[in-house]
Amino acid sequence: MMSHESTDARAGDTLVTLEGITKSFGAVQSLRGVDLRLGAGEVLGLVGDNGAGKSTLMKVLAGAIRHDAGSITVGGRQVRFHSPADARSEHIGIVYQDLALCDTLDVASNLFLGREPRRGPFVDRGEMHRQAAEMLSTLHVRVRSTHQEIGELSGGQRQAVAIARAVSFQPKVLILDEPTAALAVAEVRQVLRMIREVAARGVGVILITHRLQDLFEVCDRITVMYEGRSVEDAAIADLDIETLVGMITRSNTTTEEAA
Amino acid sequence: MTTQVESPPQRDLAAEPSWWERVNKATVAMLGVTVALFIGFGLASPNFLTFDNMSNLATQVAITLIVAIAMTFVITTGQIDLSVGSTVAFVAAMTAELLQLGLDSSLVIVVGLLAGLFWGSVNGWLSAYQNIPPFIVTLAAMSIIRGFALLWTEGFSVPIDRRLFVAKIGEAEFLGFSALAWIALATAVVGGILLSRMRFGRYVNGIGAQEESVRRAGVNTRRIKMITLMLTGLAAGAAGILTAARLGSGSANAAEGFELTVIAAVVLGGTNLFGGRGTIVGTVIGALITGMIANGLTLMGVSPFLTPIVTGLVLIAAIWINLRGRSLAQLFSHLTARRT
């Protein structure tokens, strides 16, 4: 396992603070008051059982869903997102589980999808591949060539390309939704290493995962969600996996407390 | 304990891959079929490999190719346009009718192109913005558009005065090839640039593979899909004018089954019938194959009724290669790939 510095040492200035976030879908109350804080260069693990509200919360932060009540503070300013574009303009990036890549386009085309460099009316392919190669090398993404089609890549490589694309937007906050699900062991290591490299650049990373061992590999701190609430917040160095499982399942909490 | 992970070997990631790695394998297979057909027909009929016949073949293929180039974009986005034959007939009939009314040729050409564009826009709007599957929209349009043409001409073929400019387009030649062939070549060049060198082409390929991914990248995918159907409408409009010019008349019964020939040409060339991967070079090859089969069999004195049967069989073989060729190509690249 990787050694960790203390939470406060690695977590720089607070980038994002969520306070009392609520969200209902009809009669279903998905978020019942969530608090969350993320510092620059910090990797925060967001964990909880299925239906705990992790993905909903992250969609709120990424601007894909509008929250009902509560506040979002980014860089000391209170903001309200109406669309993903609003979140992007605050330098908040997200990589969803489906990665949003195009299988039949090559790596460079995927990295620059929607903002391809141009020379006159034409796509400047030389420049696009050069920048893509630079981007991938910096993040140590292992692909054979920027000309490789995404469909030819392994799950880990695809994930790495998706993260590289998100990083290329120069986010201050990067949300990763289950980036290591269904990956081979070696690929998990590649993705986790990439997460550390991204955080080392001062980016605050929020990692949603069911693979608890990943949290101990890469996170500084974890926030546990349970039935739409944030119920625990702790430095990973103070936890072991059994305690963490107990926090997620609330097995060491009475029903009244959990509610 | 801190785990040390060694740096990956630094290679020139941006280096252009070899020709073989880049090329569409299904297209290469079809190029092989083209060469085989050339040799086969050349041996079977002494008149096949003459310049006159090649020029004739280019003219025969031209109209199919013009629409097939546009259809490549439609199919690559994962859509289909079944109405192109009807649009050709509508515009051909309209061209003849308007010329009979005494309108100037240049105006008739513009109106013909706009009519094609109009039908394409209707198809595109209903498919892309009203979410009706393009198969259904264009199937209905196929019936409606030809219906209008029949209603207008009452089923009669309308002659065009051979002295008019439009009629002369059908007879014009340059360097031994017809104007139609040159127009088709120009369309192919423009189509090739649009598909492989411009953002539009990338989005067309991307939409066919994963539309949602392209949409999330901030691209207006509905607009792109609508534009592709407008392109087939426009191309069918041009094909309608050229059909009238070549035949010297406009008929609502023209271009029956034309949509299948066009789709066959596109798929034969290696464009994925289910979208995501399009090739203009392949479409040119596909159009040549369909034209060559008809031309070669005619020169061999085979019954013309055999042509659709042979074309159909070649199409099935091509789709088989289209589907299997990709897995063979994947196997090949897996075997030749360096470990990363």
C-alpha cells in the first residue's frame, strides 16, 4: 500500500464546499442534506452503498442535475449550476462510468472531440496528434499510438484516455465515477497512478468507487454517504477496511442514529 | 511501502501508422474484387477493357456515385435514406415540366437542387428533431415524393428539347469522359475531404459509433444528422437533373430501385451498414463494382435480367466481408500489435 501524508498536509486550499445539499425526484428524496469539502491536490473517496446518493450528488456538482436546497461554494464564491457548461466554466470535470468515448475514432480524435485544432476549414491532424501524444506522455498513459482506435484499447486504456481528456480541460476539480470497475489488476494500478499524478498537479479529485482497496491506495480522505446523507468524514490514514465497511453499512450504528 | 511503477517506454505516439494499419480492410477486400472483376470481364469480353467502354462505364456509374457519396454520410451516422430514388424521379420530372413551361435552364437547375434539398430537409427534420426512425421517415417519403411526381406528370414521360442547356449537360464531354463522370469525380473529392479532413466528418463517424458521446462533447448531433439527410436530398436533386439531361426526358417512373443500388454501392465499399465507419474511396469502389457487373454482363451478351441477381449475390458477399472482414482485421492487428 502506498504511504500517505497527513490529510491537512496534502489537501491545500479548499476548492469546493457543499453544504446541506438536498434533491428530490418526485416523492423520492435522493439527497437529504449532504456536506462535503474538497481541497486542492486532495483525493477524496466518496463511498456508500447502492442508492446512497453518491452519483446524484456528483451530478449536482457536475451541473447535470439541479439541487433543491443547500449551497455550493467554489473558490470561495457561492455558485448555482444550471447546466454542465456552468460546472465546466468553474473548472469542474467529470468522467462518467460510460466514459463518453467513440469506439471508431482514434485516440487523438477522442481527446479533442468537439474542439479539434483547425488549420483553415480543415482539422489540423498533425497538431492534434502531436498535442495528444504530449498529453498522454505527461500523464504516462500507455497506448501504442494516438492513431489507435478507441475500440482497440483495453478497458484501462480507455479509462486513461477518458481521464486524460477530462484533465485536458484543466479542471480544478475532477470527479471520477467508478473508474476501476471491471478492470484487470494491472490496469487498476495504471488508473490509480494516473489519479495520483492528476492530484499532484493540484487538482482536487473525487473518486466514487465500490473497490474499497482502491481508496486505501489513492485517497487522502473519505466521505461516507448513507441514504442521502453524508454520515462520516475521515482521513484514510485513520481507517482500516473493516471500519470503513462498518461505516458504509452502518452496522455499528443504531437505526435511530442512521435515520 | 511505496510502489514504484516504471515509466512507460517513450515512443513517438503521434507517428503516422503504416498504410496497412490505417486502411479500411473491407475496402481493400473490395478493391481486390474490383481488380478480379476487371480481369474476369476483360478476359471474357474483348470490348470490356477499351477506353470507350471505360468512359461509358464512368458515365453509367456517375449518377449512382453522386448519390452514394452523400449516402455514405447518412449510413455512417447510422441512418438510412430510402427516398433517394423517388427524389431523383421527382426532380427529373420537375426539370422536364419546368423546361416545357419555358423556364430558363439555369433557373430550373437551381430549383431542381432546392427541391432535392427540401425533401432532404423534411426527412432530416422528422428524423433528427422529431425522433422518428429515418427508415420509417424515408420509407414514407419514398412513397409520397414519387406520388407527387406521378400526380404532376400523370405517369407520362415528359420530353426535353435537345437544344436546351440542361439537355446538353447530358451529352457534354471533356477529355473523353462525360460531364456526368467529371461531376461525380468532383463530388467524390469534395465528399472525401468532408468526411476525412473536416470536423463534420469526424462527428459523422462519431455519431454512428456513440452518438451520446459526441453530444456530450458539445456537438449538436441532431443538426449533423439532419445535414446528412439534406446532403442525400441535394445529391438526389442533382442526380434527378442529370438523369433528365441524360435521358432527354423526365419521368416519374425513373430510378425505381435506385436506392438499393446506392446503398449497395456504399456498403460494398466497406462503410459499416450500422454506422460509425465510413469511406468515400470505398463508395467509389462499390459504385464501380455495381456498374461493372451490369456493364460486363451486358458486353458478355448475358440476359439483362441476370444482372440484378448477380448484383444481389455480390451484395450479400460484400456484407459478409463487411461483417467478417472487421473481425479478421481485428485478429490481424492483434497478431501484429506490439505490446503496450
